[in-house]
Amino acid sequence: MLLVTAEEAHQMDHWACRHAGIPLFMLMDHAGRRVAEEIKSRFQPESSIVVVAGTGNNGGDAIVCARYLLQWGYQVTLLMAGTESKRSQDSKRHLQAYRSWNGLVQQCEELDEQRTEGLFASAQLLVDGLLGTGLRGAPHEEYRGLIQLMNESQVPILAIDLPSGLLADQGEIPGDVIQATWTVTFEAYKWCHLLSPATSKVGKVIVASIGIPPRAAVELGLKNQVLTTAMIASLLPVRENESHKGSYGHLCIIGGSQWMPGAPQYAMEAAYRMGAGLVTLGLPYSLAQGLATQVRLPLLWPWEEEESHFATTSSAQQDFDPYTALAIGPGIGVWNGGERWLEQLLNRSHQPVVIDADALKLLARHPQMLTQHGERIILTPHPGEMAVLCNVKKEEVRQHRRELAIELATKWGVHVVLKGFHTLIATPDGTVYCNPTGNAALAKGGTGDILTGMIAALLAQGVALCDAARVGTYLHGLIADLYTGDPYSLLPADVITHIPRVLQHVLTIRSTSA
């Protein structure tokens, strides 16, 4: 599913007009009808609906929506905001068509606050067509007052394209904004639908087609996407009956310390659940010795240690040829000389690598080590680790997630999985994939180690870096979405236990669509 900026959405509209012969007047009609159809699927005819329309194309879509609802037997009031002279010619033509059906029109300036409150309170649904993708700052006073009254009405609100007050390309909220119950957008997600805190205002997002040919995205070079189950199903590797453990790779997970012995075990168990044929744990010697009688599945590889961490020179002595992928970082800790240890490890190995947790902090001390290895590396930072990698404050990561992920990925030629609500996956060419799965149930220590294991297991099986990052991230979040418990009590062990469930869910979709 496409993910576009306001400018890219505008380009799609004009491509359809120039190359597909669909005038903007008709695109507006298609958009308004699709909004009306979504309302029809949720509300019975004769329901009372107030449609609030601004002066832009978003308002034009709202006028068309009001006309179709009127034709279908709904009780519609069209509330017009803004100066009539600013309304586009297409909007004026649709308004004329609405009036030809004897549609009721109210002008905002003709109603005082009390009458507007009463109008909203009498409705079963409010349709927000005030402001669209052209907004560049906080709404001005007239619109701000309407937004406040609509929110205070406690009536469900369906927003057209995006809730009024949001900036299409950003997660930041510049002022008052509609709190939508549903948002119907067209052809593609906009960034505000997915970036925090704006995403908390959009409600359930429905992406509706208005007839723009798929070729438009290809011709315009639009690449950013929201992950879907169908996409992930197509990327899962096929497993043949005539196979053995060697067919599915040998993953080496390098991590652990005296203070975090469980992290690499979580990664190991997740990797096996994701289909890795063999998993070896590379651990500091004392930790490997302690786990020798406790861990059943993996092979243990003890490394020389210093003060409960890996010895700085230990990575220069190892042979990584037996492995098809590496994961570095779960529970590893931070120590003096750790960056040299990591650089030696990367220089000695040649496999695709996931770098996570404290290994990211070691990397941040000397990021130039990525120069020779970026094409085989996936970084999986949470916002705090991203702040260290980019040498910025954590708040800046929250405000500029997309920009920082792209900058890091393109600068060093790596894949970046920037974790968080709606995790972003940035590729070396600047493409971004947004993951829609996951919720607060995953806000637990250890779940990041599990994601590392899931992605690394796919790499071990020969899956390409971008595909492994997308599949692992999507399935990891889907576990929380399909989990039938509360958002509090999901444990890391439960996440691992539910991996078969999400795999079966996706494989069922693949088999039914084949």
C-alpha cells in the first residue's frame, strides 16, 4: 500500500488528469462518493448527518459526499466554512449540483456558537471536510473554533483524507485538530496517518481507490509503502519437504553478559521459531559455562572474556565461515574497547548481520566502520539508541523519525529498522516501509531481542536484507495484534510462543491467494 507526501498525492491527481483523461472534477466526485459509501456501510438511511466543508478540494469532496448521502435518503445539513470567493470552480459546480437536490446549506457566519453546538449535537455523524493536505500551520481562528465545537460534541466524526488540523507530511500537531473516529483517505496513506502523535487523531484509516491507475505511482517513482499481510506472505521463504537443517541456514547470535544473560536466549528461541536450521550462541566464557546444562537447543560457542564482557581482542581470533548470518548485540553491554571488538568482528566476517541493543552504542563510537560493510547490515535501534547513533536528543528522534531513518540508511548504505509504534524500515536508496502492526503489549524488555532473532533467522535462510527486515518486523507486531489478552501482561516468552500462530495466519493467506 502506497505511502505518500501531500505533494506526491497532488502529482498523482494531476497525472490522472493529464495521462488518464480523468478531470479533477471527476476525481472529486469519485472521492466524495467513496466517503459516502463508507458512511452508508455504517449508518442507516434517514440518519442525521452534518457535513462541514471548507474552501479547498477537501471541502469539495465533502460537498459531493453530502449530495450522495442526500440522494440515498439521509438527513443532511451542509455547513459551509470560509470565504466563498476562495472556493475552487470544481467545488462550486458540485455545490450547485447539491443545491439542485434541494440540499440544506448553512453558512458558518450565519450561526452563533450556541446554534452551531445544537446543530452538531443533533447529528448522529459529523463529516470533517474543513482542511486537507494543503495546510501548512495551525488552523486559523474560524476553523479552530469549528474544530473545538466538533470535538466537544462527542458525536462520531469521519474525516476526509486527514483530520483537519494535521499536517499531511508530519507527526507533529501544530494546533487544534479533529479527533476522528474514522478517516477515509484516497489511493495511499499520508505520513500523518502513521507518525506519532498525529496517528492518535486519525481513528481507523480506510484507504479508498478513486480510480487513479496504478501506473501513476510507477511513472512518478513513488516507492514508500505501508506493509500489508499480502506483501509479507509473498516474501516468506518456501520450505520444501525434501530438506534438512542445513537447508535453512546456521545463525550465530553473539551477545550476553553477566548482567543480561537472557537476551541472547530470547533471540535464539525466536530464531528457531522463525525456521533457522541451526543456531549457535557466541557468549562470554563464564556465561556459556553457566548455560551449558540449561539450554537445550543451541550450540554454545564460548569466547574469551574480560570483566564479564567479551575480551576486546577475542573477535579477531574467530572463524565465522560456518555461519550464514550473524546477530550481534542482545545483552552484550558496553565496555571500554568495545568498538574495536565490534570492528574486528565485522572485518573478520562476511555474512549478513543484524546489529542491535548495546552493540549499536558501540557502533556509535566509530560509525565509520560501516563504510566497508553497510550493504550487509541491518540496524535495529529503538529511539534512545537512534539518538546515540545520530548524535541527537531523543526528542528529536520522536519529531523526525522518517528523516533520521533515511539519513542514517543512505549515509552508510545500511538498512535501518527504527523501532516504535509504526516501526519504520529505511533502505540504502531512501525508500521507507512503515509497519502498521504492533501495540503497547510489546512494551517489555526482551521483545527487541526477539525481533532481532526473527530477522536474523530469515537472513540465515537466505532472505534478502530488506525482505527479512519487513517480514520479521511485521510478524513481530502482528503477534501483539492477534494476542487475545490485555495490553499489560504479554511476556517475551509469550511472543515467542505466538510466532507459529502468526506464521500460520500469513501462510493461510498465501495459500488462499495462490
